[in-house]
Amino acid sequence: MANTNTPFGFRQYQGNGSAPTYGQVAVFVTAGASAIYYGDPVTAQSDGSVARSASTGATPAALGIAGIFQGCKYLSAVAKRTVWSNYYPGGSDPQTGTIEAYIVNDPNSRFVAQTDGTGLALADANSTIGFVIGSGNTANGLSGAYLDTTTLNTSTYNVYAPFVVVGIITDPPGSQGTLSNGQPYDWAIVAFNNVNTRNFTGV
């Protein structure tokens, strides 16, 4: 079965965390910021908040990515109650204040992400790689981010790249994402290569 092009962002695979948070930390998003989807990489902002990262190749923003978005809660002016959501829809609700958000920024975390139309091979393990932010899905709140194989660096370690390839998903054989021979839209296991874990206050 051929893989299909259905990116889902960065899905947590392994880490040091345990239930119920699995290594999540609380941060905040400024009201009115652009939408952030579950599984999106986020970047620290100058006011201490986080925002959805731009597509990042060899050289990310100066502070690097801050982690992977896992959802948020905010007081909705429309619903007149606290809303828990796996993504932040952006726009005018809430109109003021801040939104409590949750990210995974454990340097030991591992994530599964889909590759682009080129795919990765088992021999690409230990190579650094960037991502394309893609388009999030408002129906289910999931990220559309995926790994950008044009940024794959197999010969020289790149300290500025956001992720490093750890392995390729191969089980169960024949299922979505498991062709693992450089086929389009394979699923790869990646780790943080450049993550900002500092206290965001006053960044």
C-alpha cells in the first residue's frame, strides 16, 4: 500500500514524562495571535509568549523552537465559559488577555512526523532536518506540519537545525507511513536538535 499525503505535525512518541502531562509545560499565547494547531512547532516571542513557528530549514529563528504545541484553554467571550481545545483558533475570541497553552519541550522527547514527497531512508538516521509548517485542520485541530527533506543534512552535523532524525517507522509492515525505503510520505522518528527550554518570562 502506498503512503498517502496526510501530514499531522509532530506526534509525541517517547520521552521522560509520565501521565497525565507526559512532559508538558504551561506557556502562554497572546490573544489575537495566529492559529496554532496540535502538533505545531512553536517559537518563543519577545514578550514571553509562544507563537506558531514558520517553516524552518537549516537556520531557525535566533531563539530556536520552543517546543511542540499540545493544546490550550481560554475564557471565550462567545461561549461565556472556559474553553479547552487541542488547538488555538486565533482571531478575535478571546479579544484581550492571554491564553494558557501547553507544549512539550523535554530535550529527550521523540516525535513521529510525516516526510514530504521524497521520503527518508533508514540510512538517514542521525541527520539533521527542518520542517514545513503546512496548513492546520480546523475540523480536528491537527497540525499540517511535515519534515522537509530538502533540508536534510547527512554529511555535516548542523547545530542550528530544529530536529535530528532518530529512525523510521516500519511497524506494522505495509501500514500507512511504513514503507521506509525513501518512499514519499514515510513516517520518521525525530528528536529535538535545537530547542529553547529557558523560562519564557522576559525573553
